[in-house]
Amino acid sequence: MDAGFFYSYHLGWTRLDARTLLGDLEAEGLRPAHPVTGRTVLVSLDSASLGARSPVTREQLLSIAGLQRLREVGFRLWTDGGFDLLVRIRQARSGVVAVEFSVGELPEPEREHAVSAIRRTVGRASVLCIGFVVDRSGATATTDWDGVVIEGDAHLHSWPDAVAVRDETAARHPQLAVMDGVEMSPWKVYGNEVLGV
């Protein structure tokens, strides 16, 4: 997922969080069901079978996306215009779950709609959303974002559009601690497009 992305990080992720996130995304026009076929598919992220697809029901997707039995799951979301984006939900570090949206391949109007929709939903999906990163171009894809958002210690070589972390994480991070962030409760937000998210 390095062509442009939106990552969010959550503590205490459950099937209910997955259900809330998916319901909120659907209300925003991002749906797991293909607009023509109505099929929902899991996408393999395993290197041995990368891209392989398996049809599932919505309920199966919700069950799997809670990560009670798996370490990660991938699936596609579809826009009203028929474009799609890959979503990966994975176990990250320290009991945190990362929800990763690949938005870089969407045409600009759909990408901006997706970024706005995701931003509106991530905080509602889990009251324990500890932060997020938006990089529409993917320029910071090699950054250890788990280390920045979860642990507050990975170095930033370049800046994304926006990165949001909790106050205590910002205080620990050597670069963020000396910068002024914008307060957007419950996070401090940094970057060149803070107000655009």
C-alpha cells in the first residue's frame, strides 16, 4: 500500500468496531459489495497468493475483520462511481490494530471523497483510535508509521499530508515534541494539510 494511503490505529479492536467502521463507510458511499455483481470478496495479502480473491458474505467479512482468529484481512471497498480501493486490517504492535486504506489509485475526486469519508469514520469506529496518517501520494510509504503513531519514536524523513497522534505520543516523539500541532480532540495533528483532513 504505497501509492497513497490513509492509516488509522485502534486499541481494543473488536468485531463491533469492524461492524461500526463498515456501516459508517457504507453510509459515506464506500461499500464492500461490488456495485454490479453485489459480491463481497476477501483479497489475499499473503505473498504466495497475493491478490487471490475469495467471495464472502457481509456477515463473514464482519466476523473476519474483527481479527479474533486472524492477524490480518484484506478486502475491497467500492465507490459509487465504480472505483475500488484495497483495505487491510492487521494486528500491529502492542495490541494495536491498524486499518489501512489504499487511496492513491483513485481518481482525484473519488480520492478526496474517500479520504474525507474515512476521516469522518475512523474516530467513530473505535473510541480508542490513537491516531492516523494521511499521505495521498504515498511519498512517506517507507516511514515506520507503526513506530510513529504507536510508540512515538520512529524518525520522520518526510512529511505526509497529516499525521495525528495522542498528546502523550507527541510528547515522546523527538520531532513532534518540538512542533506546534493543531488540537483535534483526542489528537494533535501535524503536517502540510492538517485542515484538509
